[in-house]
Amino acid sequence: MNHQNDRAFSLKDFLSSFMLVELLKGMRLTGKYAFRSKI
């Protein structure tokens, strides 16, 4: 039972880190387009 909880936690941690990476990539892409249109 403890092993299953560990796996669930690691899966949640992986998902949260993946979402954070995607959010950062999206923000970087948006910032690049914003600066390009400004200049």
C-alpha cells in the first residue's frame, strides 16, 4: 500500500513539473512574439 502511494505521488509530481515546463515554454513563446511585434 505504501508503494502505491509513492507511485501516485511521483506521478502527481511528474505531472506538476510537466505543466510547469509547458507553462514556461508558453510564456517564453508569448514573450518572444510580444517583443517581436513591439520592436
